[in-house]
Amino acid sequence: MVWESSLQGPKHSKSFLLVPTNLKFDKDNVLVVFSNGRLHAISCIDGEVLWKKDFEAESFEVQQVIQPPGSDLIYVVGFAASYQFEMYQINAKNGELLKHESASFSSGFSGEVSLVSTETVVALDSTGSILLTISFQDGKISSQQTPFSNLVEDSLGPAVIIPSPVSGIFAIKTDAVTVFIRVIGEGKLEVVEKTTHEIAVSDALSISEDQEAFALIQHASSEIHLTVKLAHDWDGNLLKESVKMDRQRGLVHKVFINNYIRTDRSYGFRVLIVMEDHSLLLLQQGEIVWSREDGLASIIDVTTSELPVERNGVSVAKVEHNLFEWLKGHMLKLKGTLMLASPEDMAAIQSMRLKSSEKSKMTRDHNGFRKLLIVLTRAGKLFALHTGDGRIVWSHLLRSLHKSEACQSPIGLNLYQWQVPHHHAMDENPSVLVVSRCGPSSDTPGVLSFVDTYTGKELSSLSLDHAVVQVIPLPYTDSTEQRLHLLINADKHAHLYPKTSEALSIFKREFLNIYWYSVEDQNGIIKGHALKCKCTGEVADEFCFDTRDLWSVVFPSESEKIVATVTRKLNEVVHTQAKVVADQDVMYKYISRNLLFVATVAPKGSGEIGSVTPEESWLVAYLIDTVTGRILHRVTHHGSQGPVHAVFSENWVVYHYFNLRAHRYEMSVIEIYDQSRADNKDVWKLVLGKHNLTSPISLFSRPEVITKSQSYFFTHSLKAIAVTSTAKGITSKQLLLGTIGDQVLALDKRFLDPRRTVNPTQAEKEEGIIPLTDSLPIIPQSYVTHALRVEGLRGIITVPAKLESTTLVFAHGVDLFFTQLAPSRTYDSLTEDFSYALLLITIVALVAAIFVTWRLSERKELQEKWR
């Protein structure tokens, strides 16, 4: 970095950067920047502010900062009070105000202005139906009003101005049509081109000293039409091509062009386009040269799906096809061995090797390593990734997340398991539920989409008449294995899905056992809810239910602000409630799916690290029962602040924060144990059945719990934190830490045991307790990502495999990373490099040795008898 300047101003505003072509101060180039309501001239050598200029009107909103070519004048134009056009003429060398003109327009303005020349702008009035052409030549404002209907007869809906790279031309877009308009003499307008297709325009590209070109793309059904024109000659085309385009990529959003010189000295063009699904494609000579699925860089939710079961029956056609492929493969391998294979043959050989690999099969394996990762991106596209080789099995741009009249700004929210058929009833394919809504606000209507995870086909979609504030997957399924979900709207009504009589009967049986909570982090309130009765609105809906508030925890806004909440995974398996400690003593874990961890900080400490003193900041951790609202544990860390990253598993929670006093990051652990089971330590009681381990537990009775906690220093700042999960919960746990360096570090949970002491006893050593140190170790071999970096790491997902020792880890950000992890090593399977041949040889040798020794023994006994 050469220099940096901080620009202050009287108010917050949009920022504009202008790089004048011929403006210099003592051979120093100058930048003109409008920021925070103030215009600045900045030296390019050292970043010094040469002059600055404030503007009188308080409500002045700058729309453009313009410098005519070859002039020392700068024009600043914008709106004041939404109906007045303001123009300031400023001397670019000293910032002196030369002229200030204003003009009022009774119809007002809407949207932004578009610059069509150095002294002319166009804008729309507040109704979006009248075009205003405003000229400020020689510092005098003149205007011309033209109804949009005079230019286009079939214009429907409000219009929006689209900037154009061509001087003197701008574009107007409505719901039905896009029109390119040229400004000719004294504000008069002329239609250059009109199209009903979706359109995208690139910036102008200089191809010679006096020529500029730009690209225009029109989207028509399954094709896109590419046209490259000269900026001064709209009627002529430098290039015109049509390219077939996959509809699953959506519309073209952005266009960039680059030129090159062909062998015949003519101009050729490469076009880079950004599609609606955020994919990138390079077009050249009417073909797609390459494409990138960059939508995968913005994953917002992940779930998994099992692959289909391998069928035993094989058709004759499949046998013949496999035989042909086998012969073809052997011919290619023979050519490769004899070094006669072409590059295409070598590519085919590599492809066949990948297809024949066990990892890339599209069927389940007995260890549960092969799965489909179903990911939802910010663009509203679903991808299915194969865990074996990471390839995209299918992708689908959801129709429900397309912009429409009913849903102007669709936003994807979350993925949920909808239907997971057991392998004994595989007539139905598994499916997922995609929940989205029609806008950024939480009170906008919701949209549900149901997608087949094997094919990517959108089975159906529902446009809801209510908002979706919270989705609660219930632990109940109907006869078709569809999982019941409860959707809570903005009015605190609960809606049951699927809307079937069978689902309703199951739901009514469990009506009194359904509880949930909500967190209002801005207000510092956590509430518990339960169902009350059917909705009492005007429209009768038997699947709608009123709710009631059971309890609330209100954190004082002047001393605490909620920064993190976390609870256990719904599908987590706990192998045993008992934990055997030193001296053969037994402690019983407090296992409850209704425990919530909450972290709050002082309001002053919610900013960046170091923005407050240790005396002004503190962090408070809570364990709250979400059925009763009872606070089971509370601990305060004085002189600490966020950000807080936490993970909850079994009966313990680990959270990461910053210690201001020590100037270091810390990780703390809290373990909670059930004392009501403490008398079940006698082995004879367990043998004779005189224990209370099977007695029912009610959360409404005050639990007898104890907690153990400990804190440790930690070197790294974190971006994400997760914990390994296995099929039966037997394997020891590891914490997966997404570091600030975009790597994933595996840390054994034993290092975060609150019972660690400086000098553990012999019994504690036998139990595996590690001697206490003030900081957690970072072992280089424990990096799951090894030397790789997952750029822009945002989340870590763990999925249990069928093999108990192994868990599957998926980390996503700009990059994607997948691996298998064995926290306690692969104690229940042989390694991939195990030598089966050596084992077979050893067994054969042992059998032969046994037979030989038996024969020798028999002969020796016979000889002894003859003596």
C-alpha cells in the first residue's frame, strides 16, 4: 500500500469516484471523490486532500459527478427534496463554486438518473411514465418531458432506466418490453431498437483509437443471441451469433467482452457472461469454450441424501452394453500400453478409470461413504454433489425462486429432509423441502418446493398465503415416510405440513408434547411456545393452530446483548448416558434435546475486538431449558467479548471468544450432569433391576444437575466450529475448528475436559485425562485440510457414515472440501492399503505348515511304535 486517506463529511451518502483525464496539479494527477456529503480532490502521489467542497442543500442527493472532456469544470448533479433538480458547477483546480442552478419538477423523480452525454441526463418522474431529459449546458438548466407511451405504444407497468455504454443512448425496461432510445438535439428522443426479450448490455470496449464496441445479449427460450456493435453505429453489427443455452442456468445477468486480432486482421471477440444461477461462461465463435459453476461459492444450506440401493436384476441390454464397454476399454488400454493412443484416447481411458472406481458409483456402499450432498445456493439453485469424486450429479434452478409478479424478490432460506424412505420400501425416491420467501422482510409470503434428490426434478411447489418465520421439523413421519413440519408465521400461527388427514391424526396424538422457542436477538428476548387450539380466523383451516407463550427470558438491554445461540443436532445419537470416571465411579450425563446455549455480551463489547476496555465488556453464558424457561447454569467471563462461536453435543458445550485482559482468544467448556441418577452406582442394583434409569423424566420437575467448566487459551480466531458425529455415538468426539487461515483443524475433545488437573492421579491417567495446561495445543498433523485452504470458509458440516469409526466432513466457502475422518482411528475396518495377498499367502503357508507338521508327527509316531 502506497497511501490511504480517510474522508470525513457532514452526512452519510453514496460515493462516487471520478478520474479526470487532463486535470493535474504541478504534474500530479488528481482523483475527485464524492463521499459523506462532501466533494474532495485527492493527490495521487501521497493521498493528500487538495481541496474539499460542501453543498448547501441539506437534502441534496448526488446522482452524478461529471467532467466534460478537455475542461477544468466539474458538474455535480442530483435531487433535493425529491422534486428539485440541483446543478453545481465547480472549478476543478481549486474547488471554487462557479455556478449553482436548480429547477423544480412538480411530478418529482423516481430511481436514479442516467448520463447520456457530458451535459445531459435522463430521469423518470415519480409515476415512472414520463421521461425527463435535463441538459445543463454552459451552466443553464433546460428540460424536456416526453411521455413514455409516445415512444412505445404497448408499454405495460412502471419503467426503469438501464444505463447504456453508448454515448447519447439509454435504455428503458418495463415488464413487457425493453427499448433503446437515442437523445437527438434539444432533448428530443428517438427509438433505436425495441425487444420483448430479456436483455443484457456490456460496458464499452476500446478496440482502436477512435472506435468503441459493446456486446448486447438477448435471451430467447433455449438460445441466447449475441450481437457486438460499434458505439457510434447502432445499425451495423461487428458480430452476430446464437448459442444454445441450458435453461437451468436462467437469464443472463452481466456481460463482459474482450477483443483479439484474427489472422485476417479482423476483430474477433470473446464474451464472458454471468448467468442467473451465478455460473460463468466464456463464449467464442458461437460456442461455449468453458463454464464454471461459481454459484457453489455461495452455499447457504446443506443436507444429505442416501444413494439408491444396488439392484440384483440385470437386463440383457445392460449386459450387452457392459460387454461392449469392456471390449472397448481393453482396446483403449492396449493402445495406451503400446503408446499408440491419441490424446482423445488417453482422456477416454482416464474417464473410464474414474467411472469404474468404487468411489464414484451411483449406488450405496455397505460402509455408507457414498452419499449425495444436496446444497442450496444464494442464487436459488440446488446442486447434488457426489461425495466420492465431488462431481455434480444434477443441478436445478428452482422455478419457485424465479422472479415473478407474485414474488418480486425470492430468497432461498433453508433445506429440510422431507421424505426418506427406508430401503425395504424403495418405491418412492427421497426428497427435500426447500423453504424460501418473497422478499428480505420476515413478514413476506413463503414458498415451499419439494425436490426429488435422485433426479433433481421439482415435484411440486406451494405459494403460501402466510409468512415463514420459523420451521420446526417434527420427529414424526406418516406411512409414506414424509416427515411432519410445523411452520410458524409472523402472527404466531402454526401451520402443519403435509396437509393430509393422516398427518393431522398423528399430530393430534402428540399435540400436548410439542414445544419450541424463538429468539429475538435485537430485543434481547427468548420465548417458549406451545400449541393452544385451532386457528379462530375467518377462513377455517384445520391445519392451522393458535399458539401460546409459556415463558420468556428478558435480558436487560443496557447490560446484555444476545450474540450467539446454539442447541444440539436433532439427529445426534448418544451411545450411553453413563460416564465411568476414576475410581470406578459413575456420572450420568444430562441428556436433553431441549437445552439451549445462549451467549450475551455487554452492548459496548458487541463491536470489533479492542473497541472497548476490559472493564467495559463482559460475556455471559447461559444453559436454558426451552420447555420451562428455567436457567440451569450461568457463568460470567469478565473482560471478554465476541464474536462467539459455539457447538453443543451430548451434555457439553464448547464456545470460543476473545479475552481482552489476556489479549488472547479463549475456549471454554461446560459439562452438565444429572444428579438424580447418582444413586445408581451399585452394580448389584443394576443387575437386580433396582434402579431408576428407566423411570420417566419430566422437565417440569426441577432437575438436580451439576456442571463442570474450564477455560483454555487458544491461538487462532475462528470462522466456524463443528463436532464429529457417528452412527452409534460410540467413537470419541473431535472438534472441527474453521480457522481464520481458512483451514479446518481437528481438536480432540479430551483437551477440553473440565476435569483436567495439573497432576492427575494414576486412576485419572488410566482414564485418559491429560495433564492441565493453560493453552490448547495445535498439532500440525491434526489439520484435516492438510496444506490446502478452503478460501472464504463459512461452514463445516459433519455426517455420520454407517461405519461407526468414520464421520464425513464437508467444508464450504468459495472452495469446497470433503474428506473422511476417523477420530479414534479405523478400529472397525481394515485400511485401504491392507495387503490381502499377503494375508492369503500367510493363511496358505500356515495351513501347509500345519499339514506338513502333522504328517511328520504321524511318521515319527509310527517309527516309535516299530521300535
